[in-house]
Amino acid sequence: MKAFLKFDFTVLTKKILEEKLSQWGLKYLITGFGEVEFLEDIPEDKLAEITAILNSYGIEIIENQKTALVQKIKDTIIEMVFSDSPPTVKASAYLADKLNHSYGYLSNLFSEVTYTSVENFMIIQKIEYAKQLIVNDKMSLTEIAYKLNYSSVAHLSTQFKNTTGITPSQFQRIIAKRREIANTK
Amino acid sequence: MQKEYIHIILADDDEDDRLFFTDAFSELKISTKVQTFNDGVELMEYLNQEDAVLPQVLFLDLNMPRKNGLEALHEIKANPKFDSMAIAIYSTSSSEEHIEETFVCGANIYIKKPSDFNTLKKVLSDVVTLNWQYHTSGLNKDNFLLRM
């Protein structure tokens, strides 16, 4: 007799991980999407043992330098954008200096891993910050443009609209309405 | 060994639109897994299963028989279990009122269905890339609004 099987690899992987990790008495969090956070440090010899056993199930621990560097690029950009006294040098020079690689290398690597460019990521972060300032701090666009180093309010509005497809005032109105609804519930 | 992929669901009653949609994703360099449903009832039956694998992004057509996109949106937003999903409205309508209403009801993304395949690919790629940033870069999802 023959049986036909169908697999759900996500479920399968999760089950194996849960079983194995609990079996080793580890405290962990499966944060989804191929990411496990260990809540305690694991000694190196034990980690090697774990790696070997997981490998036999076809599960690999990525020690990817590239991914780690991309994370550093992101962190640096976020820190720059959200800082009260942003660096006076150009962002490209700042990144290169801080991470000890040429900007060309960093920006290529970033695009390769995230499917978006450093410039674009920086714009997304700035617009996110602007949104936060609109919603939480009730700042005016003029104040926000000044704080985020835009040459004019028009420049900020245009970039906002280009990035999100809606204008800052539409954004403000939608969030305000959502809050109104949430409050009446 | 399975690679990382982005899980996507589309609910749309139009067969051609479903086909275009899955074809577009299969041609993108981002690896995705696309599941489709024919209307809101089918979709909610799937999502409400206890062990349902939730997508990162759910695309909802507004005009569907039995249960339309707006009804599905309301149900989804009323249930905290679905908080992690980004919701994209995928519609032929471009009425400003409609768009704002869906955003107010909790949609994150509004896409007017593009009429040509290349634009569709570009739009879907942009949506998934930006959503990925919300997923991985600690951005506040409550402020995630995107109109394409």
C-alpha cells in the first residue's frame, strides 16, 4: 500500500525545535520566521552539540556576518535619525566611519540583503519619526521639518506623500478617527 | 532545506485577478508563499481555525460575494489574534472616501489594482519590502499607512 503525504515545514520545524530545545532544558522564545531567542547564554561546547543535532534535522544556525552587519547599519541609521543632535557630517561618511567599511560596500550589501537601499531606509525612518511627532507630540509640520533637517515644509510634505501615498494631514485625520472609534468602544 | 519566505494571503472572487497576483509574486526575487481564497467566508473559515498559519500580509478585495472585504476587515480587527497581520485592501475603487474609510477601519495598505502586469509587480514588491521593514526594524505598526 502507498500513502501520500503532505508536509507543512513551518509546523514541522517548530515542533522539532520545541521538542529539542525543551529536552535540553533551554529557555527560549521562538520569535517566528526562523528566529529563536535564547533567554540565557549557552556555553560554547553545548552550542556546538545543539548545532550538530539540529543539523541532522536539516536545521542550520546562521552565523551570517553579512546579516549581522546589515543590522548594525540599520541600528546606526535609526540612532542617527532619532537623535536630538544628529551628526553634522553626511550620512554616508558617518556610516563608513562608524562601521569601518567603505560606504560603497555597505550600501551594496544593504541592498542585497534587504531589497531596499540605505537611502530609502533612511527616508522610511525619517517619515516614521515624522509620523510619531505628528501623532504623539502634536508638533506642527514646520516644527517637524526643522527638527528633521528638511530644507522646507514642502520638501517634508512631498517626501511624506511619496513614501506613504497620503499627505501628512490625511495621516493625522485617519489616526485621529481611529482613536475616536477606539475610545467609544 | 527550506528558505525564508514571506507568507501572503489574497481573498478575491475574480479568478483572473487571483492568477495575476500569484504570477506577479512568482516573478519577484523575494521568496513568497501565496495562498488564495475565493471570498470572505472561505478566508475567515481558514483564519479562524485554531492552528491556522497567519500571513505577514493579507490582501483583501473589497467587492466579494457572501462576505465582502470590509466585513472581513471588521471581523479581523475585532480579534487581537490577528494583530500581527498587515492588511492590504486590493480594490478597483479609487474613491477617496472609500480609501479613508478602510484606513480608519484598520487597513494598513490600500492598493488600487493596476491594469498592467509590470506595474502590479512593482507595487506588490514595494508593499512587501516596506512591510518587511515594519516586521524587522521595530517600526510602529499603528502608524503603518500606505497607499499605492
